[in-house]
Amino acid sequence: MPMTTEKIFLEVISGKKDNAIKFSDLHKLLEALKFSERVKGDHFIYYKNGVREIINIQPDGKNAKAYQVKQIRNVILAYKLEV
């Protein structure tokens, strides 16, 4: 059963499962946070008005890379983003 964006958001914020977040779930979360997407090869680049950082993620098998999950958590916290 697919996870809700709220559950994905809570898992990313908690920081307890950074190496077990599915890439597709992270993609879903960034869309819910209203980020725009550009794809270059296997690089998925996200940007949003009002957010200085550009988020660049690549899949690691079916999961997202743990350090990229941490970067996204830091952006969410810094800009107080919510789903």
C-alpha cells in the first residue's frame, strides 16, 4: 500500500530511516511541497520560488540516497515547509 505524503514527510523529518526512504516516495513528497522538477539523465533536480537551495537527487536502486534525504530534511526545516 502506498504511503501518504504526510507519513513520508514524518519519516523524512524524523531522520530515523534516511537509508530506507524509497526514491519514489521522496519524489512524491517534493511534488506535494510544490517543488518544480527538471530531469537530466538520472538526476532529478527540484527548485521552488522562495527556496535558495536546489535539490538534486538520484535513485540508489529503489531507495533515495541517505545524504540526499538529510539535505531535503534540512531544507524543509530551514524554510518551515509543510505538506
